[in-house]
Amino acid sequence: MNEFFAMGGYAFYVWSAYGIATVVIAGEILAVRARRKAAVRLARIVASEPARPAASTGSVR
Amino acid sequence: MTLNWFRLASPATFYPVAGRLIPWFAWPAALCACVGVALGLGAAPTDFQQGDAYRIIFIHVPAAWMSMFLYLVMAFWGAMSLGFNTRLSAMLAQAIAPTGALMTFLALVTGSFWGRPTWGTYWAWDARMTSELILLFLYLGVIALRSAIDDPRRADRACAVLALTGAVNVPIIYYSVKWWNTLHQGMSVRPGESKMATIMLLGMLIMSFAAWFYAIAVVLHRARSIMLERESGAAWVGALAETRS
């Protein structure tokens, strides 16, 4: 088991690469979920507002 | 079977389709990543030249492939949005940019962790690495350009033009190891031939599938948020189950 984690002396490089990849991908998944939550909340607020003239439905971002 | 692609090109029809597609890519991505990491870190033998440091390529190569491929897909949807003036194409291009930037970042960082033990340096200004760094700047440029322009439709056009112009960089990255004498090694895998042991190649292919599925799932997910952000106030958004209160 220790031999596995030692990676033939390259532990720092191998685990850094895998670790950074894991963190970055987990971060993107969290970011994408947070954006979805915010987008749904925004859409819900806009949808619950009384009907507006068509011209005002435009750029949100 | 006839399929009307322009019907799918409307956010109102694509939004639910994308939602149903996401799990079909997310779960295979997770599965492929588990199998690929098990093969890459466990089953694949130690390389006789590079020792265990080579195991970084199971992330590095798929990330580098995806970084180039996603750029071309982004440029393609940009071109479609310029040509047909379709909103959805531009939204897809917009959804791809962050994931492309992330893949490029991963390719660069994992590459430098591989380069240090293998070549003795984290970074060199050789053609492959420099052109990949330019790719990262192109992605960041597209993202920054969009956030600098308030009108989304104008931002779409500006980003599409920048993405298309930058596409010339992709073949430069791909062929850089052939055209110039680079510190970066040449191609190990080419269509039709490979210089790697079968199990190493298998691990890398499975990791590539993981990267593919992951990128598709996360881009569709982000595209759905973008559709809600940009079309909030439209009747179809108000009619969705998740926006009715």
C-alpha cells in the first residue's frame, strides 16, 4: 500500500496532478450547480412579476 | 425518420431535451473516470523510461485533447450563430468556454507536473506549451469579451468572431511537435497507430471517454442555466415546472 502511494518516488508530482484535477472538476460541478440555482431563482422572480411590456424582457446579463 | 433540426434549435424545445440528456452523460462520465483512474494508477504497469511519473498522462492527454476539441466546437457554434442568427448556437458557444478553459488549465498544470520529473523543468517556452497557453488566453479572452458587452446578441457576435479567429491556433498546437523541435515529446497516439502498451492505451481511451461525457454533461447543464438567464421573462420559461411557484 505504501508502495502505491510512493509512486516510485514520484508521489509529489503524480498526486499533485490528480489532486488538482479532482479539485478543479469538483469546483466546476459546484459552480455549475450554483449557477443553475441562481438562474432558476431569477426566472421564478421574473415569471411571478405581473406581465410587462415585451420590450422590457431583454438582457439579464 | 425525419428530424427537424431547426425545431430543436429553439431554447424552448432544447431546454427539456438537454435536461433529459444530462444523466445519460454524467453517469457514464463518473463510471469511465473510476475505471480509467483504476487502470491508470493501478493496473497499468510502471513505464520503463519514465517510471510512475507517466501516470499523469491519463489526465494530461485527455484534458489536452478536450481543450482543443472544445475550442473547435465553440468556434463551430459561434459560426452557426453568425450564419443562421440562432440564439441557441450562441448559448452553446457561451456554455462551452468555461469548460474549455478548465480543460486547458488542467492540461497545462498536469503537463508541468509531468515535465518537472521527466524533463527537469516545470515550464519551457517551446511551441507546444506556448501555443497551449495561448489557447487558455483565447478562452479567457472570449469569456472576458462576453462579460464586457452588455447586449447579449452583440456579445454573441463579438465572441463568435474572436473564437473563429483563434481557431487557427488549434492546428498549430496539434502539429507543433511535428513542425518545430520541441521539448514536448512527439505524438504517442495517432489515428491508426500507437506506441503505447495496450493497457496504458486502454486506460487513456477510457479517461478520454470520461472527459468527453463529463464535458457534454457539464456544458448542457450550464447551457440550461444560460437559457434561463437570457430568456427569463419569455413565456416558455414561465411555463416550466421549476419556475412556477
